[in-house]
Amino acid sequence: MSESLVRTMFTVPMRNLILLIIGLKGETHGYEILKEIEKISRGMWKPSHGNLYTMLNKMVEEGLIEPREEYHGRRKLVKYSLTEKGWNYMREANELALQSLYMAVQYHEMLREKLRQMGYRKEIAVEAIDGYVELLDRIISILEEKKRSLLELKEKARKGEEGKKPVKGTGS
């Protein structure tokens, strides 16, 4: 995979990725966010400090995150956490991501078949197959757990008000 393709793949959803990192860590500073992005992209891409802090400042202005200054001697460290508005944004983004997952898998399979038909078959090492199968097993496990929790939520609603009133849970 070319470095420019990876860079493009990661610049588009950067805002959501930053919010996700902050949300999952609870509170984090810019350097930790940079290191996490580098880890996610397998070291192939890392945003510049200037771009990251520009985005963080914009998200502060929008009320999605809030900064908290911490001092270590004379050194100032700014840590960011999600606001209520940020958590609501992430909830909606998470629901959209779940809905998009199915479409992404369909497109992936259609494209793979089209590439195969056009003769763009790729030689694949046995180790790569093992990695792909492991990835698919993890995805299946996540989806099976989500299905189980949604069915439990549906059963809870059915027992409650015969399904007329929404129940609290995580639909996404």
C-alpha cells in the first residue's frame, strides 16, 4: 500500500479519530494523540504538530472538547477531554459508522471480485491469510456480541411496554 494512499485514508476522518482517541483515553494531551495516530497507521503517517493543534483548537471553539492546563514545574501541559456535546457527536458518529460497516464490507467484496475478474489477482502469503482470518474472527466476534446485546434490548422492550416505549441501551 502506497504511503500517499495511507496518508489520504487517515486525513479524511482525522477529526473523528482525534475525538475517538480523547474519548477512549478519557483525557489526553497532543503528544499522546500523535503517538496513538502513528500507532493506528502503523507508523506510516503522523500529522504535523501544527495541524493537530489547529484541529484541537477548532474543536475547543466548537465545544466538542475542553482543555485543562496542568503544570509540571515550569512546563505547561494541556490535556483534552470530551464535553457533553463531544460525547453526543461521538454517539452519532458511532451509529453512522456501524450502519456504514455493512456497506463497506459489501463494497470491499464487490471490488475484490471486480479486481479478480480483471486479472488483478494478488499473490498472498500464508501468513497474510492467517492475519486476514484472525481479523475476520475479531470482526465476527464484535458483531455477534452486538447482535446479542441488541436482541436482549429488544426482549427487554418487549417485556416492558410491549415494544411501544424506547428502552435505554446502546443501539450503536
